[in-house]
Amino acid sequence: MAALLVLSGVAILGWWGGRTSLSLPDETTDAGPDGKASTPSSQAPTPLSPDRGSARQRALSTPLPDLATPLRDSWQGLQQRADAGDAGAACRLTAELEFCDGIRQGLDAASAMLADRDVMTAPSGDSAEAVALVNERRRALTAGSERLLEQSRQCEGVPVFSPQDRVRYWRNAALGGNVAAMRHYAVGNAFRMNDTLDNLDALRAYRGEAETLAQRAVDAGDLVTAMALASAYSPLRRGNRRYLLAQSVQPDAVRALALYLHVQQRIQADKAAPEPVRRRLASIIQTLQAELPPAALSQARAEAARYPAVAHSSTREHGMLLRVANSGATPGITREECAPTR
């Protein structure tokens, strides 16, 4: 066991060392009058335009690479397609790079745990139960490290990407009409707390377009975005943590209720929807309805009826709906959600 732990630690550190030696080329960097390069963070994002890139996105029907393809073999092609306006490729590129970044963070945490003797070693004289607990911790951490190392093969030779790159590609994918990217960007998941100062210009642009992009995703049938936008509008959420979308809209009980009713109607039509989701929605709707006069209730019901019908929702979507209803937080998207593959 000790040898295996050491081997895992060495492998983790080796992968991490090779991973950080690369950087993503910035295709948008131009030389200024003084000969110095201007970075994306110094440029104001292009304003939102109605359905920007939607026609181009429909025309780009070439399937994306299979998910099993090592990213080192596909990222350059994905970047070229993304830079040419392929919203699905922009979504997939950034989702893949975030997937790799998540593995990096997991390996980094595992490496730190493996090196922590206080955590990984039972003090002499401890009870048999305490020793067994530490041994189980070792086994679990080793197994988790090995899984991460296996997954990291997908990311070998892959560049890291800057905070500006992350936001730029998510935004381009959203503006280009990719529904999954619309949700991810509109709810604010493209931004990270640790990178706030690197993305001040991008955050200003986001604040002015988040509501519109969220509404587009709802109109395209995305129930999770509908729930997130309802939560952002809801005056019931004002005392809780205000996620970025909630900071970008004004409280509106009628719009919130309309969206909650829309989601409820779709969930009621979905026999696979779990009971906790149904109960939580019913509770939120009941509370909002009690606060509104009859005219506002009628307006909310009329607005809800105008939203598009959604044939079904997946088990993953059910879980996301419940999380948004309970906390207002929207989980990130997966690589699989960006676009069909060949």
C-alpha cells in the first residue's frame, strides 16, 4: 500500500508538472501602436446582437470528435472551428478544457493529501477502529488517485487556458446559439471567483446580456435555465446568496411565477420526474401565488402558457432542477451536452 501511495503521488506530480508547461495560444491578441500585445482582458467584449451567429451555427453541421478522442488530437481542430464561429465547437473546447482543469485540481488535492502524514498515518497507540479508518482513507484516496490518473490521459499534452479564454469561448458559444452554452454563460458559470479581477470588462458585458441570453435558452426549451431565471427573478431569493444572474436582473414576481409554472407544467407531463422536484416546485409556486393579486396571477399564467413545450427531461436535468430550486445554484454542463458527436 505504501509503495502504491508513493507511486500515485509521483505520477500526480509528474502529470501536473507537464501540464503546466503549456499555454493556450491567444488567437485574438494583436500588437498595439507601441508594439506591445493587447490581451483579451484589455478589450471590451462585442455587444450582444439578436441571435448573433445562429444562421452560421445551423450551417455548421459537421459532428464534433468522439468524446473518447484524446484532447491532444482534437483541441486544435476544435479551436479552429470555434474561432470560425462554430458554437458547438466553442462549447466543447471550453468544456473539455474545464474537464481537464477539474482533473488537475483533483490531482493537486490528492497529491497534497498523500503528502500529509497527519492525515494518512494513524498515531501509535490508536485504537484498532482508528487504524482501520485511516487504512480505509488510504485505500479510498489511492483508488481515487488512480481513477484521476486514468482520466488524465485524456488531457495529456493539452494547453492550459486563461480566464479570458474561458469566458470568451463560453460567450461566443452562447451568442452563436448553442443552448447548453447559453445556460452555462447566462447563469454566470463561465466566471470564477478567483479570476474576478481578470474579467472585469467581461463581467460588465455579461451584466448587460445575461437576461437576454437566459431568455433565449428558455425559449429554446431549456428547463434548467428556466428554473435558474425564475430563481433570479424571484423576490423570495433576495435574502439568499445572489448568483450572477440574479445580480443582472430586477426582481419580478410575475415573471418568476410564469417560469416556475412553465417548469411545473413540463414536469407534470414527465412521468419520470421525481417527487422531490414536484413538491419543491409546488411549494415555491404556492408561496409566490399568495403574494400576488388576481390580475398578476392571470398575467403569470398567460405568460407561462406561451413558453414552448418540452417533450421530456433527463435524470440529470431532474437533479439540476432540484438543486436550482433549493439553492439557486446551477451546475456546470458536461462535455456531452455541447453538441452531437460522430
